[in-house]
Amino acid sequence: MISRSKPSRLTNSRRERPVRAAQRSKPSRLTNPTIGRNQQAFSTIEVVVTVAILGLVMTTVFQGFSSSQTALENTSSRLRNLDEARVLMAATSKDLRTAVRLQSGTSPFLVANGLTATFFANLDTTSAPKKVHIYVDVTSQLVEEVWNADVGSVAPNYTFSGAPHVRFVGRYVANTNAAPIFQYLDVNGGALNATPLNAADLLAVRAVKIVLQVKRATNAPIATTTLVNRVRLPNLDYNAVAG
């Protein structure tokens, strides 16, 4: 009886061993460190990619906003230049259009240069003419000086010894000697280029071409605003004598 019971124990022992081995071979999800490391690495990559995308989007938005703001500032600067140029052109054209001779056969201009002009004019007067001097000062302002005729002086020998009335017409004039404001034209519209004009050319002036360039000081890359006008001198057609 003793020898019969031994095989039974061995058989049971052999059957239990594979089961225990199989149980030991199954990985535990709770204790496997590899799964936690993989999940942590994947989350870090997601964060890095998300931050990079957000940075790219914010950069694009900022650049678009900056470009829009710059374009708006440039447009505003151009409009300011245009408004200033219109004021300058209106005042200068009005003054030149009233140019008049003091005596038949003479010129209304005393000085005719590219950036300055001095002449006699029926400017806001019903009696004696006035002497007008238009020039650009060192601060790029267009200045108008007007003298009234001395009391007691008569045509054609008017004198102008008093202090002038000074008016600042406008600012930001960008004209230079290479790009003058005034160009003097003869009866055929030809340019009298040798400024300042000599005595013969002063007598030949029949019109003035005004080219005004205006640019307000700014860091923006804005082109100079340019206005052009041709002013005919109607008083000269009738050999008008003021007085």
C-alpha cells in the first residue's frame, strides 16, 4: 500500500508546477514600469508639439497685427503730407496769381529763384500794390513776407521800407536746389532755367510752375508727396499798372 500511494503524489506535484509557472510568467500591469514610462514620454511630446504650434500661431498673429498697424500709420502720414501740401499750394498759387507790374514794360519780379521769389502783387488791396517775398527757411517752413507801400509813395515809384508782415504758410517742405519749387515760363510755355533770372528773363516771365514736395519727418518708408500747379499771371497780359 505504501508503494501505490507515491505515484499519486508525484502526479499531483507535476500538475501544479505548470500552473504556478504560468502564473509567474504573466506580467502585472500594476507593477510593470515600462508602461508608465511610455505614457509619460508620449505626454511630454504632446506638450512640446502643442507649445510649438501655439508659438507659431502667436507669431503669425503678432506679425499680422504689426503689419496692419504699420500700414495704418503710413496711410495717416501720407494723408497729413497731402493736407499740408494742399495748404502750401493754395497759398502760393494765390500770391503768384496777383503779381503785377509797377510800370508798363517792367517785370513784377525783383528776384526769381528756384526756392524763393520776390515780386509786387495786388494782394488783398484796392490801392497800392504790396511787395511779397516767398521762401523756405532753415526749418523747412514756407514763409510769406508782405510789405505795405509806404504812406505818401505813389506809382510807379512805390517804396516799401516798413517791417513786413510775416506768415508761416506751411511746414515740412522737402524741396531742394536740385528740386526747386518755382520754375518760370515764357509766353510759349518754355522754361527759363537759369535761376536766378537775369533782367531779360525777368521780363519774359508769363507763368510760374509750382512743384511742392512735402514730407513730414518719420521713420516710416514713405515717399515724398508732390503737388504740381501752373499759375498764369493774368495781370501781365494787360500791361497793368498798379496804383
